Amino acid sequence: MEFMFDKEKNKEKIERFRQIIQDHKETKGALMPVLQGAQEIFGYLPAEMLQLISEELDIPLSEIYGVATFYSQFSFIPKGENIISICLGTACYVKGAQDILEDFEKLLGIKAGQTTGDMKFSISSTRCIGDCSMAPVVTVNEDIYPRLKKEQVKEIILKYGGEIK
Amino acid sequence: MITMEMLEKIRKEHRPILEERLLKEGKVIIKGNEIVLKGDYYKKQYRIALKNCGIINPGDIRDYIAMDGYAALANILRDKQPKEVIDDMKASNLRGRGGAGFPTGRKWEESFKKSSDKKYFICNADEGDPGAFMDRSILENDPHAVLEGMAIGGYAVGSDQGFIYVRAEYPTAVASLEKAIAEAKEYGLLGENILGTGFNFDIELRLGSGAFVCGEGTALMESIEGKRGMPRKKPPRTSHVGLWQKPTILNNVETLANVPVIMNRGVEWFRSIGTERSPGTKVFALVGKVVNAGLVEVPMGTSLREIIYDIGGGVQDGKVLKAVQTGGPSGGCIPASLIETPVDFESLDKIGSIMGSGGMVVMDENTCMVDIARFFLEFTVDESCGKCTPCRIGNKRMLEILTSMTDGTAEEREISELKELAEIIEDTSLCGLGQTSPNPVLSTMRYFYEEYEAHVLDRICPSGVCKSLLKYNILDNCIGCRKCAKVCPTSCISGKVKEVHVIDQDRCIKCGACYDACPSEAITIG
Ligand SMILES: Cc1cc2nc3c(=O)[nH]c(=O)nc-3n(C[C@H](O)[C@H](O)[C@H](O)COP(=O)(O)O)c2cc1C
Ligand code: SF4
Ligand code: SF4
Ligand code: FES
């Protein structure tokens, strides 16, 4: 999928991010909090911002990529408008989370880790968000759906403005 | 900034306010100095680490103070030398609740004895074990207990700088900690010159970014340093050479929550709970196919049966208990026949499982043990940092074998190959992740060998889980409504209206659509 990082459109965000870098310049081990800041502000790690980090913190770009690719929370492509995240931790798995994931994949026509063509939905799987007593658990953006039943999968997609394929 | 006298004053004044509020809410019983939650679920529990959870408002430091909070820190700063605190911890025999069960006092002593211009004290709040959430509960509902535990530890080992490494997947815990740290600083219970005693101790938050291996001590330190979280070779121990090469103590959240209570109520009291070699309590995350899922804190040595049946209410939907998984990806599956086993470090180890962080997943007859082993291996392969070969490649090979078993393509020799691989990986991996990754495989092979044989020799999945091994059949009570034939994506169901239908097994892709569509329960999975 092709996408461009528009510096003009992101002007304000870039300013906010520059501030985060400044705030951490003196911190030992600043790279992680700075990357976390970028991920939070932009929703992913734009190459242009990694370049900026490299210059400001004086860390080689290769090292930054080495760190960023290691941690699963960092993404190098923009995510969809709605992020559907299915927990595949042990408690959720034994209660049928795999089937629920497959239902979402079937209905949205994408696999976990992908984004729909219209940028409306991304599916991701996580490992335990700590709500295990209410397994299986699915989150959509900040909303939590505990004890999810297969029948609810369709409803959820419709609720967030999706179309069933 | 408050003094010791003011701390006492807040406690005396706020306690009645807290009690009044709790009585109004009607969810607690107050007996003298003790406040406990009402209800059958709590009756059999003994709460130390969770004693304030659900009782205090975590956003109000006065609630914590009213429950004897910061009393231990104040008393220690006034009356005790660091060495005495360490001796108390050693005498209490508190063992780390983060997995390995290493005695906390002995760990502190290592760092105490090492002289250095700087020492660090870290709280491991990464809680990577899927299915465990006790640390999250403590961080969200009783953050000051962790801060106080850290400050006591910092004083004992001679550290003035603490870090809490908390996973980003726990935003509420992060917010709760931020608030608590700010409040404690405002009161002068953290920061410079605590309670006017000259002791300095500050705490900073660092967020984890979704790598399970970062829960491992040395990897966690690499991560705080801003690198990939890859484990370091040991020795040297991190209590000698840790974060930024300085002596560093790392303790789990639940471990730290125990510290102020032990200091308040005394070593003798603590040792009277639990077993001789594993004193105190343990919090378990009781989840899976159990009626009352949730956190359970019981004295060490309580049997699995008491936890699962007496507190958890038994298996859901009247099904039969098949196994209990403890210790997460590093742990093992305990068969139902061993349900009388007491849960403490030694007893679990003896039967090939571990305590781990306290995850306890109840599995019923519909859980396939080969599939569960495969599930954990998939986790390990995903989460291996890749630094050492046995873990990076060995686990991948194990996963391949297990996948072929659940797919029905494995050969007989692969059963013994799997076992051999497991034993080698266990012996040769660099860190705890690789060293324990074979446990789910070895324990299921030990107790459920016949399931492996069924998958490989007979190509069937006795629990009806592994899709490729299932067979859909239409029974004689088929009413010939054609509903199944209409939904079948490969059109492999034939039959006339009102006659019994047949599935062409060669073309069936085992999607289960016919099974879901059948109105008369005429389709079976076998
Ligand atoms: C792969 C791996 C992951 C771990 N994850 C955690 C964790 O999430 N939380 C934790 O407290 N300990 C975890 N541990 C154990 C820690 O390395 C360490 O033993 C523990 O935090 C020490 O604290 P304690 O002595 O208070 O138990 C993990 C260990 C390994 C090998
Ligand atoms: S055992 Fe696995 S996780 Fe541990 S150092 Fe080796 S590759 Fe990394
Ligand atoms: S399981 Fe699927 S493919 Fe097989 S017969 Fe039923 S509907 Fe057809
Ligand atoms: S296993 Fe899914 S929330 Fe814990």
C-alpha cells in the first residue's frame, strides 16, 4: 500500500513531537519514550520523524530501526480509522478467541495485521490486556467488548460504519 | 511536605471518614482494625497483596494512609538501619512473586553489600504472562503499596532512584501510577528528604512497548537503556552489575506490595501464613472455563481443588475438568487427577509445572492438549528475541512439529524428536524464556501422551478441536431440508429434499458451515 507523509498537513503534530524530543534530550535512555511519543502522535512511525530523532538525539538511523522493529507496539504503516484488536492470550484463546479473529478476517476481507482498502479498519491481535476474567475480549479503539460472542462480530463491524462483504 | 507526626494525624483523622464511606457502600465487613470485602468469594481468601484493592480510592493518598499506608516506611526511617531491614526481609523468607521465587531478602543483601556511587531499584510491572492480571489490579487499585515497597527497598539497599517499567497495554495502571507518584511527592513521601529524615528516593515511570522478553530482568534493563530488549549473559548478577552497569534490584509488583505489610505486622506473623518453605500468600488469576473467574489470594499450600472448586465454583457448564495450566508459557499443564496438589513453589515444580506469576487457566474436556502446546509455542516463537540459536531456531522447529501434529501430517518419529528437541532447548538457551519454553510441551507429553498418539497415529483429535482432523457426518435423523447443502462453500453435500444427505469427505474443507446451519442436530463432528 502506498502512502505519503504530508509535512504540511502534519505541521502541528510535528511541532508537538519536536517538543517531546526536547523534553527528553537529557533523559538517559531517551529513545524509547521518544519513539512512544511519535507512535502516539502520528499513529505510526513516519520515516521522516525517525530521521528527525536520529539528528536530534544523535543516534544512527540504523540503530533506531533496530530498536523500533523489535517492539510490537511500533508500526511503520498508518493504521485504519478503527483498530479492532482481538486478544489471543491464553484465557481468551481457550474461550474461542481464534474463531472470533477468523470471523473478523472473513467479514472484513483482510488478515490480522492488515488495513482495509478504504482505511476504515485494521485488525490486530494482542496478547492479554489484563481483562482475562472476562475472556474472550476484543477492543475497538478505546472500547472494550468483554465476553464476546461470535454473533456480535457483525454488529460490531456495522456499529463502526463498516459494510459486510 | 509532612512530618511523621502529621502522617499519624492524617491517619487518625481519615480512618473514620474512610470507614463511614465503606459502610455506606455496604461492601465491607469491619472487625476491629481489619476491613475485608463481603461475600462468599472472599471468605476463603486471605488478602495481603490485595488487601486494599476494592477498598480504598487509589486516587486519594489519604485512603492509603488510613489503611496504615506509609507507616512501615516512616517507622523504618526512624528506627532501623538498612542492615536491619534486610535481616527482617531475610527472616520473613518472602520469595519473589514474579516467577522464579528467589528470596527477596537475599537479593537485597547482594546489592546492599556492593558499594557503588549509584544504585537503582526497579519495579517489574511488565506482566507479560498472558492470562495473568494481578499486577495490573494492584497498580490500578493500590499504587501506593508499590511505591512504599520500593522506597523501603531503596532505603535498605542504598538506592535513591527507582524505576517502574510498566507495559503500555495498561493505560489505566500508568495513569494511576502517575497520579500516585505526584501525590506522594507532594506529601514528601517520595523525592528529597522524605519525612524530614534525609533519605532521598525518586521514582520514574518507563513504558514497555509490547515485547514479552522485556519482563526478563536483564532484557528489561537493556530496554530502559533505550535498546532492543535482549537478555544479557549472567553472571554478573544484576544486583552487582545492572542498569547502566550499576547495582540494580528488580522486584515484581506483587512482591513489593507484600513488603510494607510484612514490615508493619512483623516477620513472625508473615511466617505463620502459608508453608514452611513458601510463607505468605499468592495471588492467582483464575481464568478459563471456570464459573467464577477472577483474582484469588490464598495462603501458599492451598490445594488446586480448593481454589478451583471452593472459590472458583468449579468448571463452567457442568463440564469435566481436564487440566489446569499454571505459570503461563513457562509453565505446564496439570492433569485433573493431581487436583489435590498444594500450590507452592516446591509442589508445583515436583509435578513439572511452576508457580510463575500465578496464571491459572482451567481447561475442560473441549480443550486439546496438543493444540495448547502448539498455542504456547506459537507465543514463544513470536516473542523470542532471537539472540541465541536454541531458542530462535529450536522453538521454531518444535512449533513446526506441533503444527503438523494438529494438521494431521506428522509422522510417528516426530513424537520422540519433539521430546528430544524440548530437552535440548531447555538445557542450552541463554535466558529464562528459552529455558522454560519446552515446559508446556514436556508436561502435556508427560500427562496426555495418548493425545499425541491419537493425533499422530490415528489422525484424530479426541477433543474435537483440531479442524483438519475433524470429520463432519450427517446422521439418519437428517430431515432433508437442504439447509446444509445451500451453505456449503464447496458444494460437497448431496441428497434429495426430505432424504438423508451425504458429505463427500474428500471435498469437505471442514468449515463447519453445515453444522451451524442444520436445524435438527443431524450433523456431528467426530
Ligand atoms: C521471559 C521472561 C519474562 C518475564 N516476565 C516477567 C514479568 O512480566 N513480570 C515480572 O515481575 N517478572 C517477570 N519475569 C521474571 C523476572 O525476570 C524477575 O525474576 C522478577 O521480576 C524478579 O522479581 P521478584 O524476585 O520479585 O519475583 C520474567 C522472566 C522471564 C525469563
Ligand atoms: S532464550 Fe530466547 S529470548 Fe532468551 S536470549 Fe535466547 S533467543 Fe533471546
Ligand atoms: S464442513 Fe463445510 S465444506 Fe464440509 S460439508 Fe460442511 S459446509 Fe461443506
Ligand atoms: S488473555 Fe485475553 S485479556 Fe488476558
